[in-house]
Amino acid sequence: MRVNHCGEICAQALYQGQALASRHASVGDALREAADEEVEHLAWTERRLEELGGRKSLLNPLWYAGALSMGILAGRLGDKWSLGFLAETERQVEAHLDGHLSKIPARDQRSWEMLEQMKVDEAKHARTAVRLGAAELPAPAKAAMKLAARVMTRTAYYL
Ligand SMILES: [Fe+2]
Ligand SMILES: [Fe+2]
């Protein structure tokens, strides 16, 4: 749950950064809307983490700053790449959530329902990005994003 919480910190920071650097109003609105839902996810994961007696990642401020910068950078590349980045992020998040859902004990119904709802929202964010003209990212960019996500998830698992 700490990893999910850290992921939502990154997601809101990315989309806030992308919204700041977006060109068209419709893209900025969609990014802000997605960022707001990530803030909601953040609140859910934070509450669940508390209920489970866990603690937040110590590196969250660092991840927030890094993700915000990356979001601004993605936004500067132009709307279609920024939206492409969002769509790919959400696809990777969905895959991560699927992996996590398969590991959650059946008795943890609350976490299960929460992650299922997050998955629905993330898929919606990806669809919105595609509808607004997301470009398909080149394979090396996707691979770099997977690597960054792996560093984040592994680090947050322990720290
Ligand atoms: Fe989310
Ligand atoms: Fe999302």
C-alpha cells in the first residue's frame, strides 16, 4: 500500500506539472481533472495505509519533486507527447495494479475494492488522453518509464 501511495504522489505531481506546461486549454483541463482524481486516490491509499498500520515512504518529497519536474518536461514537449506520456503512464499503472490485486489476500476486501476503483479511473485517464490526441511513445521512452517506475516501486517497498 506504501508503494501505491507513493505512486499516487508521483501521478498527481506528473499531471500537475504537465497541466502547468500544457498548450491548449482542453488539454490543461483534462490534466487537472486527472490530477484531482489522483489526489483522491492519494487520500484513499493514505487512509488505507494508516488502517493497515503501515507508514508512508520516507522519500515521498523527493519523488514529488522529481515527478513534478518530469511532468513539466513532458508538457514542454507539446500536448500530443504529453498526452502520450499520460496514456503510457496509466497503462503501466494498470499493469502494476493488476499485479498487486493478484497478491492481495482475499480477506482484504477493502483494499481490493479500492484498487479496483483506482484501476477504473486510471483506464479512464488513458482513454481521455487518447481521445485528446495522445501520440504513441517510442519504445525506448516506454522502457525508460518502466525502469523509473521499477526504481520507485522497489525503493518505496523498503523505504
Ligand atoms: Fe491514481
Ligand atoms: Fe490516473
